Amino acid sequence: MKKSLEKKICWIGTLLIVAFVLINVILTYFFMAPFSTLFYRDQMSDLGDSLEQMKVSSEQPFEDAIDEFDSMYGVKVTIIDREKKVLHSTRALLNPNSDYWKMSMELFDSSFDKIDKGEKVFLTRNRQRKNNKKTIQLIMIQKIGEDFYVVMSRNYQSLQNAMYSAIIFDLTVGIFIILSGWIVVYRLSHYLVVPIRKMTTTAECISNLEFDAKVEVQSEDEIGQLGISINKMSEQLEANMSQLQEDIEGRKRLVRNLSHEIKSPVAVIMGYSDRLKNILSKNPEKALEYCDIISNESARIDLLVKEMLTLSKMEQKTEDLNKTEFDVKSLFSKLRNRVEEEKLERPITYKEYYTISDTIFADYTLLERAIYNLIRNAMIHGSQEDMIITITGERNEDFYEIRVFNSGSYIDESEIISLWEPFSKVDKVRTRGKQGYGVGLAIVREIIESHEGYYFVQNVENGVEFVVAVKG
């Protein structure tokens, strides 16, 4: 069974709080006494410096100061001279034979050279009392004037009790912190997990292609950004699915149209082949005519297959562009020569306009093919007998734009959108001879898109104009 993320967060958060409480207790047990000793040592050092600033000849300030140290800080102060004679003391009953005083004077004698040079000497002593309670005694000796010295001491008889009290307090407060922390962690985990659960539900809907489900974004943090990303992903998937459906329908339509387009020449080939068998010996001239028809229809199918293969390669982007810089003049001259080589069945006036100095950075072979497809499309589908075809080239900022105009009838507005799709006019144009194969404009579209250009067609005065442009 999968563990809930909410429970995991609660357990981890609670364990961290318990760990912090235990660490606090351990630090108190092992480091409270050493830390307190260092703290009181610095405090006694500061008190000694304040006494050093006073004049030894004035007795009253000394009495007031050392009494204040005793009452406020619990520090016992004794002032002696070089001969170890006691001048002032906050200890009412200072026993010269006590262990404390003997130890202090031994420290004074052993460290006199350091003390006389102005250094401070310290001594820490641990004492075990009869009731097994530990007492820590800190002693400091410092020179405060010419031939005058101060002996400070502080007993920490209750330090261990204070440490135990602090540990019990930490544990008591720790239980409260753990309970409070668990509630806070639970609420926080609930706050974090609920949006994730909603996102999971939305993701499941998306996986079932239910793109209407959206994540309700209520924050601008990482979780909010995740929700925004899921919504964007849903929108993108929906768009891709729609595009995929359109592509599938387009492919189905393409297969139907291709089958229809191939069906006619195949039927012609089969029909004339049967006739050829019957008249081959009777009428050789007629048989030869039938052979020419079969040959033409076979070439028609071969060319159609090649065009489809070219379109498929361009759609799959399997061929890299071979971009070079060339003169517009060379491109337009090549196009004119190809038009003149065509065996035209009707008179066509061909015109071209461009700036001789213009150059284009593109794939020469592909661009020439695209423009010639437009010219050939105009020659095939133009309805006017004395047709005029005009090709115009001009620079349009970062693009080079080429317009192919043919006089004649207009294109229905409902057909313009689908005109660039394969076989868009397959059911409307069934003439033989110089007929198109239904994929010429689709190839033009792929070539222009591979050059990051644009293309469109528009009805203009007295005819139709196709516009393509390449970047470069």
C-alpha cells in the first residue's frame, strides 16, 4: 500500500522536532557547566578591570564597589597588598586557614611574576560535598594598583541543580513543542498536499484526453508554477491532438485522392492494353497509337509517385537545405528558359520584373522548383485563352518576395484556404496532357516553410496572384 505524502511529511516534521528537543537536552547536559564557567570568567575579568580604574587610596569607593559586586553578581572580593595582608573583603568571616584561602595564596605565590606584570590568573576547582553534590569554584587574581591585588571567587554550588532543572524544563517544554509542532506540520502538509492531489486528478483527466479539466492556481510559488505548467501542457496537448486529428483526416483524404488519381491512368492502361491485343496484327498503326497512350499514362503515374515521394521527404524534413547566395537574374532567366521549353497548347504572354542587382540567400534548386510550380500551375489552370503570366521579384525587408500573376477567372474564397493541400483540386481538374498532379502547391508550401518564409494567394484585378517569400 502506498504511503500518503501527507503522512510522510507529518512523520518527518515530528521526528525533526523531537531531534531538536533531544539535541537541546544533550547540549545542556554536557556544555552548560563549561559555558557558564567561561561566561563567569569573562564577567569577573570585567569586574577586575573596573576595580583597576579606581584609586586605592580612597577606601569608600572600594567598599561600595565590592559590596555591589557581591550583592549583584555573587562575586566575593578580597583586596590584599604585596605582603598578602587583607585590606578589604566582602567575606565577613575570612578564615586564613581555609582550603579556599590557602589555595588562593598558593596561586598568588606561584603566579606572582605574571600577576605583577598585569596578567590575570584563574583557577577552577571542583569540589565534591558530603551530599554528593558537585561544587565548582572559580578564583581570579589580578593586580589593580601599585602593590595592591584583588582576589575574586565565585562558588557554583547550585549549577548542577540548575542544569538538571534546565533539562527537566527542556523536556517539559519539548513535549509541548512536539505536540504543537505536530499540529503545525499536519496543517502545513495538508496545505501542500491538497493542491498536489488536485493536480494528480487533473493529470489523470488529461491522460484520459479530458482537456477541460484545469488546475486552479492559488499561489505564485513552485506549486503554483507547477499548476500553470500542467495547464499549459493540457492546452498544448489539446492543440496537438486537434492537429493530429486534422493530420489523420488529411492523410485519409490524401490516400483517397491519390487512389482516385492513380485509378484513372491505370484504367486507361488496362483498357488500351486489352485493345492492343486485339488489333496488334490487324492495325499496326492503331496499335502504335495505343502504345503511346499507355506509355504516357505510365509516365504520368511514375511522375505522380515521384512527386508524392518528394512531398513526403519535405514534410519529414529529411533533406537539409543547401543555401547559397545567388543573383535574382540567374533565377528568373532559368524560369524563362523552362517556360519557353514547354509545348504550350495556347498563346501565353510571359512577363518578368525584378531588380538586376538583387541577390537571394536560399537553396537555389528548391526555390527554382517552387516558383516554376506556381508558373506551371498558372499555365494549367488559367481559364483565359490569351493568358498573361507575370512574375515579379522585390525585396521586402528581411525577405525576398516573388509574385506570380495569371490572368483569368478568380478562385472561390472557400477554396483558397485548402488550396495548398495535396489534391485540393483533384476532383475539379481532369484534363489530360499538361495536367497538374495535385501536389505542386503542397511542395511549394513545404519549400517556403523550410526557408522560414510566408506564402498566400489572392484574387486581384483580372486574375489571381500567388505570393511567396523566403528569408535571406
